[in-house]
Amino acid sequence: MLRISSRLAILAASVLSGSSFGQIPAGVPTGSSAPPGGATERVTGREATIAEQVDEMNRHINGDRVRGRNSSAPADRARAATAAEIVAGAAVSDNAGVQLGTIESVDAGGAVVLTAAGRARIPLNAFGKNSHGLLLQTTKAQFEATVAHANATPS
């Protein structure tokens, strides 16, 4: 309320002092050309609807990034692998696409993955699949260290 009163007082003083209509009197803050909040990217001349704001927030929370509108490249997202997709001889990669090893055998207890560091039985529900094949949510270094530790003979 005090802010409005002070601006009205400045406006009244400028009218009484003879300032032309439309001129900004001295002492009145002039706005910036940036929209409120200072965000200038993706300014389209209209505010996003609440539904658009919620969609953008959900994409951000879920890790999806907005792709260009003309982009036809589908997202290569991993999904859980089915038991039918986990077969002997299939290559297994890490989350960056680096090959970890190959599946040596599969049974109800899991799949045996053969790597340079040794063999490891991996539960079937740990496998994911994307357009490049089977994968595990780990790095090659972490996986090999775990396999080497599991295959080490106790002394």
C-alpha cells in the first residue's frame, strides 16, 4: 500500500509540475525489457498454460529433456528385459553402452555372465534392454571389480 501511495504522489507531483502525459517523471523506476523473473529463453509472447508448465516440470523431474520440435530421433530409453530376451550368447553392456561380457547360461535363478574378470550370476530382473541390446545399470569398472571380488579365492 505504501508503494502505491508513493507512486501516486510522484504521479500527482508530475502532473502538477507540468510534465507531459506519457513521460516518466524522474525518480519513477523504469522496468526492464526482460520478462518477470528474468527468464528470456523460450519467450513466445504468451504464458504457458498450467498443463504445459506441469508437463515441463514432469519432464524435468523424470530426466527427459525437451528435444527440438523437428527432431525425429526417438529417445533410446531402457526398459526391463523380459525372460525371453535374456538368452545364452547375448552381449551385455553397461549403462554407457560399453560391453561387459556375454551370457553363458540362463536358468530360473538368473543368467551367468562371462567377463574378462570371471563369471557372475545376475538375477533376471536386473537386466534392461534398449535398441542396442541387454544392459545392466552399472559401469564396466564397478561390474568388473564386483566380479573379481566375488571370484577371488579366500586365503
